[in-house]
Amino acid sequence: MFATPDPVWPVLLLAVVVGGDALMSIRPPAFIRDCYAGVGFPLEWGWALVYIKALATAGLIVGVWHDGVGVAATAGVVAYFVAAFIAHIRAGFVGVTFWINCLGMLALSLGVLVWSFVW
């Protein structure tokens, strides 16, 4: 439990998705900008989220081979999307982007955590 992931492929899938999210966030498309605005997150601080997502991606990949790193990175991704969930609820920004992007990513990351590290 909590060593290296088993199975590995869900962690790598999460790494691809979070890495893609980081790349999209470099020059955020309209739906990401709308999400920032909807929860009151300044667009000028978007660079911080790019770094967080890039580090999470690296941690997920490194964690495939090093005990504890993968579970820590996956738990960090879960925490990130729990914080996003809370921000959406507090701001009352619960439209389509909340249900698809925020909750979808929270469900994916939580599923990976449970399936690859706990179960």
C-alpha cells in the first residue's frame, strides 16, 4: 500500500491529462479564462497554476518508479481539485465547466488514488 502504483496505467493517464491541462493553461482558452473569472482567480496568477500542474505531472511520472512519490503527487492533484471544488461552490460558479472540468478531474484523480494506491 502506497508504494509504487499498481496498476501503473491510471497514474500515467492522469499525468497525461494534468500535463495537457498545464500546457493549455500557458495560454488559457476561453473556458479556462471564464473559470478563473467565475471563481475570482486573477488571470495574472495563472502562471502559478501552470507550475503546480507541471510539478504534479512530473511527480506522477517519477512516482511510477520511486516509492511514495506517486501517491503524494496523486494526493496533491486530489487536493488541488478539492480546492477548486470549494472555490466554485463559494463563488456560486457551478455551471457546465464546474460539472465537467472540476468535478470530472476530481473524480478522475480520486479514482486513480484509490485504484492504483489503496485498493
